[in-house]
Amino acid sequence: MDIINHLKWRYATKKFDAKKILSDHKINILKKAFNLTATSFGLQTISMVIISDKAMREPLLKHSYYQKQVVDASHLLIICIQENITDDDIDMLFDNTKSIRKTPEHILAPYRSDLKQLMKEMTIKERQEWSIKQAYIALGNLMTVCAVEEIDSCPMEGFSSDDYDEIFNLKEKNLKSVLLLPVGYRADDDMFADFKKVRKHITESIIEL
């Protein structure tokens, strides 16, 4: 299928086939896709937690408005942001740039300094909001890759971030959960799979000047 047909095939899966499990190969594609997602400055202040163990996911139901996708999907992807961004994070970015691209420090130094100053001018809440925007970019990228790979997915905001963070000790990792993406394969009896997409006409959503 071409990319448009893949996107037409995709839908927010309401019922997963709990018996169908994604291969390690498919999961590795999603890992790489997440890591290759564009982020502002390339700073990558987002992380992804992957949970395959269904027993580990059972307690999450009550913290996810009892949405069964959390348990029935092959894997649950939790997209997280860093609770805070420090000078160490910025130094890691520019040190990696220097190592991988062999860029001299005298070229990187002004950008390193400017980015540190930019973060210092933000409150922690503003840094988190900035990172959340990066998380949504990653979510969209993952959903498109899932469509191309014919992996079903269901983007979810409806869950208790605080409870997820406590269950998985995310705060200790300087992380805060912000989005969920259960992935796997649709159940044969998921009636939503055959629903026609409801979208504005393209002339109503696209403005050409």
C-alpha cells in the first residue's frame, strides 16, 4: 500500500486481539522510529517506556479509565518527558555532536551557551510544557510508522499520569508520563475497524495561498 492507503487503514483501535503479539523485529522498528523522531534542538527530552508483560499492566486499568486497550494490546508504550532539563542534558547533546560529527568546540560553544541560557530563562513548568510538545511529535511519528508497518495503535491521553509515575518509579528516573500508545493487532470483531473515516473535505482543511 502507498502511504495514503496506509493512513486510511489506520484507526484508533478500540479492541485488540490479546493473543496476537508483535515480533521483536516490529518492536525494534518502533524503538528506532521513536529515537529518530525530530525534537527541538535535537535535545531529546523525551523517553519511551515499553511494557510487554500483561500481568504488569492489569493494575493500570483503574488508572486508565478502564480502557481495555492498555492490557489487551501486544505492548503498551508510555511516552514520557523529563521532569527537568539541566546543563548536563545540554552538555550531553553537544558532546555527542562533537564526537559524532567531529565539530570543533569553538563552533559549538556559542550554541551550547545560548541553549543553557534559554533553559535558565524558563520555569520548570515551562520546560515541561516545551517537552510535552516534543512528546506529541513522537506520538504522531509512531502512529505513522505503525500504519506503514500495519501495526494497530490507539493514542491515549486518558490516564492518571501521577499513578503511572508512582507504579513505575518514573520520578526516580527524572521522568513524567504524558501519553500512552497501546500497539498490537486489531480484534476481528472490533466494529470500529470498518467505520468510514469522518474528515472535513480537503478544501476545508487546506489553505493554499
